[in-house]
Amino acid sequence: MRVIDIDKKLDMRLVLKVRQNTELFNTTSSLERKLPVYVYGKNGETWISTYFPKDLKVNNASLFFQKFNASERENSHVIDSRVNNVRDLAIIGELIELPSFVINRADISKGFLNIYSRFHSSQMQKVSDLLARYTSDLQNSRVEWLGPSPGIIEIMNIINSEYPISLVTYEIGLGKEDESLASIAGEEGIIGELKNSESKDGGFKTVIYSDHKILKKIDELKQISDEDCIYELTVRNAFLSKFREIVNEKHVMRLRYFLKPVLGKLQVNVFVPSSNLYEYYSTLYEFERNDFKDITIKYLLPYSPQIWEFI
């Protein structure tokens, strides 16, 4: 089973826009180019890392990056800033908790934080109820798109047309402590997709796609759609949890995570902005050298339509 086989399993797409009245958003509102962002929590507050590729032309660039205390990376400058529209972002947090609701990515443009997501149509009523609350903030909230999803592949094509992305593929061993993950890995013809990059109690909420109905009793496995063979499971893995902490500290952005059991191992396919590729894979190799030996890095590739033939 490949990602192409689950392309439109989550058949609905939602794009939300949240206005941010901060100096950084106001300063960059005139830029025509969308800037990728990574949303994360810090000390009970919501922060974002905004990535400025080095080929982006910014007026008085050195003064601009100095003013906002930017960190320089291999191919980008990164600015951390606190989100001030907490109310609307809290409703987005409630959406994320819905079964099947997946955050694809986020970016900023023209003073708005844009959040792109997919979900299964069985959750339509719950999504509609939350959007009714969200859109009560007439000045700061917008629903840019609510309708059929064009699918994973077309969405990744769109992202790559806005800023280049790359694929990182690696395989890790499954530890004995990963009971739920090991149980689901015993099923043939499945792929998991992490809902977002956040972890709760060491677990990652994951959408499980199968080419058959899963009849085996697996703790915490919840059915989303019997007809489409879609489930949700909180998976736990020591490597994924620890590595997530490290790349989060470095604010290395990740777009999508797909997990697939392969011959007793877990294959991880991660899409990252190409401007973050060096930081991601160098951290992965460093982690292999110092902490975790049972890892094989298979692919480091720029995005192209051909990758769907083998992941």
C-alpha cells in the first residue's frame, strides 16, 4: 500500500485564516510571497516560527532580521513570535481534536495566519458547529475554503509551487514498549498519517488507513469510517518522541508525516520545506551517531511526482 492509495480518503478540505495584529505580521503584510510557519507551544503560550528563505528579497534585510532577532539557518532566517489571537486559535485546537482532522501545514500572508487541513466527511456536523463559533469573530477570522479535498498529491503539488519541499525517508526498529504500534504494524496494507506534530503523554494521534476492515482487537484503535476503512490510534515510539523534542527545539518545520510497516520495521516518510532539509537530516544523522543506532536513512530527495511511485 502506498500514499497514492489513500490520496482522497480524507475527502474534505478546510482552509482557515486568522488575522494577527503584531508588528511582524504588519511588517510582512506587503510581501507577495507566502512564508511557511511552524506553530508550537511555549510556557502555555502559542508561538510561531516564520521562515524567510534566503532567496527572498527583503528591504533592508540585515536591519529587518536584526530587529526581530532572527536566527540564521543554512538556507533561511527564522523569526519566533507569539500569537496574539488566542481565541480563534483555541477553536482551531478543538478542530484538531476531532477524529480524522489533520493539519497539513500553515503559512502567513497579508497579515493572516493561514491553516490548511483535511478531514473525513463523517465529521462534517462537528466541524460546522465549531466553525459557527469561529466565524463569530467577523473582523479576524475567515473560512477560505470548505469543500471536497483535491487529495494529498495535489495539495503537495500546490505547496511545492509556493515554496520548494523535499522528502526524507528513514526506517527504525519497533521497540517492545510500542504495543499499539506493534499491533497495528502486524496488519498488512496499512499506512498511518500523523495528525500534527504535537505529542500528548508521549503519544502521537495518528490516522490509520487500511485496505481492509481491521477486525483484530487493538487498544485505543477508534473507527472513523467503516466503509472507507479509516481509524484513529495514538501511537507511541521512543525514537519519534525524543526526535520530535529535538527538532521542535530547533524549530525545524515538518509538513506531513506518513508511517508504514515494512518487514518488521517502521518506515517514516516526512515532507519538509527544502530550506529546512539540511537542518532536518543533519539532526537525524547526529541522532543516529549519538543516541539511536537502529535507523536507516533511505531517501533525501527534492519533491517530484515520481516519489509517489515508491512511498
